[in-house]
Amino acid sequence: MSDACLNCYAEATSLFLMRRGIPAYSKGFLPIFHDARINDIASYRHPRRIFVDAMSDLFHDHFTDAQIDSVLDVIYEHPQHIYFILTKRPERMQSMLTNRPPHQNLCIGVTVESEAYAWRAEYLCHLQDRFVTFVNGEPLLGPISTLPRDGIDICFAAPEAGSHRRPTAPEWFAALEHYCDTSKILYIGHRFDIRSDAGKRPIIP
């Protein structure tokens, strides 16, 4: 758990789907490994962008090493797709990927919502030579100024959404964008209209 988890969209969505009777979410937000769907990717006829763990964390303690390896194996068997894996558990991510060969379409990232979690990005430095690496500042909950200048390819940033969103300062985004520009990190984020309150209507560059 970290600050970004407070208003988790995945938890709210999974509970909504459970109430709707969707079988895959019969246990709500409890982590479940769907073995039967592991090879669904083989049916995709054209290359896709695939967010592997959009509703979970592949490196969660609830999942075994064997289960994680089975997901990674499928990713390597179908290299034509672009994969995104996002985690708040960089230690296990690094451990599971250390002995994996390069994959030019595998994007691995860590959530860094504020300066307190910038340490997570340090784990990307050991993997950039084999994968595309990214930092995810969504939601951005505070200023960030100590990301490593080497080891990160992309940085995403966005304000928190929803009725319970927490305050966001436009200067956090401006400073992060400047940091990325001077560090040769691709910044993909939001700028705010100065006429609107922070956290309401972002303008995407």
C-alpha cells in the first residue's frame, strides 16, 4: 500500500463488476490468478498494446513465482505486441526480470506518486538496457525532484481523478516536465489551464 492506493480506481471498478455479477470479479478486489486466460493472447490476430496488470500488480505477494513466470513466458512467446507492466513492488520485479533476455516491446514501470516513493525508480536503472522503462506519476500527489537521471525512458504524470481527488499543484507538473527534459526522459503528462483549479481540467500537450 502507498498514498496512491487511497482512491484506487481498480478497487472501485472491481467491486462494481462484482456487484454486476461478472464472474472474473466474483471475489471483488481480492487478487486472483486466472490460469484459464493465460493463453488468450494467442487469439489476437494483430499487434496490440496490452496493459498486463491494469487491475492488479503482477508482482503482488499473492502470486507465486511460477505464476509470474507463466505470464512472462507468454509475453516472450508473442513479441509482436507492446506490453506494459506497472508495479509498486520494484524489488520483486527486478528479481523476476534479472535473468530474462531483452524484449524491445516490454515496458516495465513503477508508480512514483511523490518524492517519498522516488526510490522505486532506482530499480529501473538495472533493467533499462533490456526493456523500455517508465515512471508512472498517476496520480501525482506531490513534487518529485530526485528521480535517477539514468535508467528511465518515459515518465507519465496526471492529476488524481474522481469525486474524492486530492489537491494537485500545477507547479508539480511543470517542475517534473523540466526535470525530464533536462534528463532526456520522455515526459507524457498534463499541463493545467491557469484559469481553472488544479486537478480539474487538464490540458494534454
